[in-house]
Amino acid sequence: MDTFVELLGAGVLDLGTALFLVLVAGFTSFLTAAVGIGGGVLLLALMASVMPIQALIPVHGLVQVGSNGSRTWMTRQHIDWAMVKFFLLGALGGAICASFIVVQLPLELIQFSVALFILYLVWGPKPSKHEVSAKGRVAAGAVTTLISMFVGATGPLVAGYVHRQTYEKFAATATFACCMTFQHLLKMLVFSFVGFAFWQWLPLVVAMVLAGFVGTWLGLKLLNRIPAQHFKKLFRLLITVLALRLLWQAATAYLG
């Protein structure tokens, strides 16, 4: 037991904080699987309150690889691979650009821009129900991956884009999870390239990923019982709340 406690804390967090993060990882994975979006942002906010800021985005990204990866595997038969391959192509370009950027943009500027874009995607004029062009998918992958390096959780932005497609609930959840898995993997490569030491966080991350796997499994069970029309309403409501929250944070930081 003592060994487990020591490993879970990984020498950087106390046991109570580590256990809190493990429980939060399970709950936020449940939320994302059941509702379709929101868990990643909530997890980031809670992690930011208890862990070193310099480790926040890379560790959050590594946990999200496990969470989104498990959800991708469980829903793999519903993935729109045509969407994913172009998104990944753009994400590769965004990650390469991010690796050369040394000046971090003001957080409130990014929050404000992302929030407005989310609101436009969800509530703005809808395009015709044709497939989005390959260029549009590549652009979405590039822009959201680049932004992800600075704010960590671009889930609402990617989900807002996926929501524009004519997907049923499982296809939306599966395609979103797959896109996010690749995006977070690329983020890990970039942070490794710039020298972040992931190894000291691995015990905690493994525990959080396992909790996330359980949360994902339970959330998908609930998703299967939610009528499609209810899912869409919850999805749009949650995306809007997250966007308004980003706007409030940006305004507070700018005025404060």
C-alpha cells in the first residue's frame, strides 16, 4: 500500500491530490462519453487548481490520449475515417508550426477567439448538408492543434466543428474522440521535443487513464439510452455554456 501511495503521488503531488485527480478523470470521461463533450475542459480546470502550471497542459494532454483513445476503440465502428484522415493531415501541420513557436499568445485573446468561433459554429447559419471540403477538414485540424498547445483543451472547438456534420450520436462521439486522440498524441510529441519530462508523471497518468476507461464505459452505456433529439439538445447546450465560460474568463482577465 505504501508503495502504491508513493507511486501515485509520483513525488510531485500528495496522495489526497492524486486521488482527487484520479476520481475527476473518471467522472469527466463519463461526462464526455455520455453527453459528447465537456469532460476535457472540466478536467483541465480542475487540474489547474491543484497542480504545477508548467505541467498542466502536457499532463492533461497525456491523460486525454488515454481517455479519448479508449472511447475511440469502443466506438471504432462508427468513426468517419474520411473526416479523420484530413483532420490528421492538418493536425500534423499545426503541430509542426507549434514546435517552432516560443512566444505564448495571451490566454485571454485565445479564449475570446475560440469562444466566438464555437458560438458561430453551433448557432450561426448552417451550410448545406454536403460533405465539408477536404480543405476545410485540413484547416480544422491545423488550427485546433496549434491552439491546443497553448490552451490545452480544444475539445469544444473540435466538437463544434464535428457537430456541423450530419452525424447520428454515436458517429459524432466516435469521430470526435478519434480526432482528439490524434491531436493529443501530436501534442505529446511536441512537448517531448521541447524537453518536458513525462516519466515522473506516468504513475499518476496511468491511474487517471484507467479511471477514465471505466468512466468511458459507463458513459457509453448511458449514451445508448439517450434519444437522439435529447443528445443534440444537451450537446448544443453544453457547448454554448463552455463557450460563454471562456468569454467570461477572457473578459475578466482583460479587465482585471
